[in-house]
Amino acid sequence: MKRYRDVAGDGGSNIAGQVEAQQDQLKRRLASVASVVAIVSGKGGVGKSALTANLACCLALDGWKVGVLDADLNGPTQAKILGVRGRQLVLADGGVDPPVTALGVKVMSMDLLLADDAAPLTWDSPLQEEAHTWRGAMEANAVREFLADTNWGELDALLLDLPPGTDRLATVAGLAPALHGIIVVTIPSEVSQLVVRRSVTAAASTRAPVLGLVENMAGLFPGPDASRLAADAGIPFLGSVPFDPALSVAADRGEAFVVAAPERESAQALKRIAREVRTALQPRRA
Ligand SMILES: Nc1ncnc2c1ncn2[C@@H]1O[C@H](COP(=O)(O)OP(=O)(O)O)[C@@H](O)[C@H]1O
Ligand SMILES: [Mg+2]
């Protein structure tokens, strides 16, 4: 069996060339996207995905052309929340046409590529440390391909729903030719804020502007004030979204919550946050 040490150069597969070609395609593809925004949190379960989907709906309601890339490969949820689960992907123009929601949001997710009961991606390695490296590299490749191979068309904003973990942002920031904004999500708990504080530091160390901190599930726990966390970190506080079971029910049904229940306090809060985001990104629109 040939091992990597035995292979001179890259073994004739021109890997460097392939990566360069893909980078070129990525650049071409994102040339028609005004803003790429990552939604992050060191913590899982704080509502990153729900917030991403709802912000996308709010922006679409305001007439923005929006795409959502579900970069959570192991726990993809955007197809479900945005109600496009099970839709067929169509190959066209050298890429994949993403499913489009009733509000016009374009969605791409690993979930659209996997069979219903397929096992999640796992990273085979006898050593955990290696598995970590391997996972990082595989994830970066997969996200790069999703970005480069999806026919996003003209977009005002492409929202990236990242998996939990502080290291994820660096990977994505290194991928997209440019990241134009980062939104950090926390919940009112000391445990969450402890981790999220690190995410804020990670966000600040990229070149992308931090659009701000969102507190989700407000009122659920008697936790510390998130606006204080934002102030301490020197980033804008975008607002609080109350804990609201109706929001969760809409997500499970694949309904656009801000359309289904626009009168609810949580929906109003989401709209206010979307307005802040719009204002920050507006100068980038053509
Ligand atoms: N403000 C909220 N009120 C009630 N439920 C919420 C709220 N935000 C999110 N959820 C629910 O909490 C769960 C976790 O949210 P999710 O978006 O999947 O988190 P993450 O992407 O950070 O792991 C989901 O069932 C979601 O519908
Ligand atoms: Mg998620």
C-alpha cells in the first residue's frame, strides 16, 4: 500500500490546483452576496438556529434577498425550521439550486443531502486529538463546498448558522473571502455567559465586525444581565428575545414565526433586532 510518505508531490492529483479552483469559484459565487454574517455562540441550545431562521424571515419581510447556510453538519436544523425539509435539490448552472421558503429565503443544509435516518457525520480516528483536527478540516471543506456550490444568486445577506464551539468561527472566517458581520448569542445564565465571553473574544480576533450580542430566552432563568456582558466586551447589545413556547412550536412546524404570530412580544423583539442588523449592513447593499 502506498503511504503519504511514498507519494512525491501530491501524487498527481493536483490538490493545490483543485483548492485554488474552488477558492476562485467561492469568490465568484459570493461576489453577488452583499453581506455574509455568522451567528455564533460557544454554547449549544441557546437558540442560534432559531434566531438565524427568524432574522432571515424578518429581513425577507423587509424586502431583503436572504440566504441561510446551515453550517452545523452534525445537527442540521435549518431545513426543518424554515419548512423546506425533504425538498429536492436541483442541479443547475454548475451548482445546486437551494430550496426557497414561502418568504423567499434560500436554504442550504446538510439535512437536504442526507436520507431521513442517516447517521450523523462522524470523524474516524483512534486518537481524539487527531479526530479533532480531522473534523476541523472536513468541516471546513464541507462548508467551503456548500458556499461555493450553491446557486445563491444576488443576496443582500447570507446568514451562516454555525455549530456550537468557539473554534468554529475561526474556520469560517478563514473560508469566506470576507465575513461582514458576527452576531453572538447567549442566554441569561452564568454558564452560558462564561462560554459566550470566550466567543466574543474569538469574534473580536477575526477581522469581521461584531454586529453585537443577542440575549435569547430572556426571562427563562434569573441570570446575569446580558447587556452588561456586551458593554464589558465593548460590543453593541442588539436586544433580548423573551422565552416564548410559541416560537419553539413555530420552529418545529417549519412556520415563519414572525408571520404566524407577529403580535407576540418575542416576534416584535426579533423584528427590532433585525432592524439593527439591517442598519448595520445597509451600507454594503448595492
Ligand atoms: N426565545 C425562545 N423561546 C422559546 N424557545 C426557544 C427560543 N429560542 C429557541 N428556542 C427553542 O430552543 C431549542 C434550541 O434552539 P436552537 O435554535 O436549536 O439552539 P442552537 O442552534 O443554539 O443549538 C429549539 O427547540 C428552539 O425552538
Ligand atoms: Mg443550531
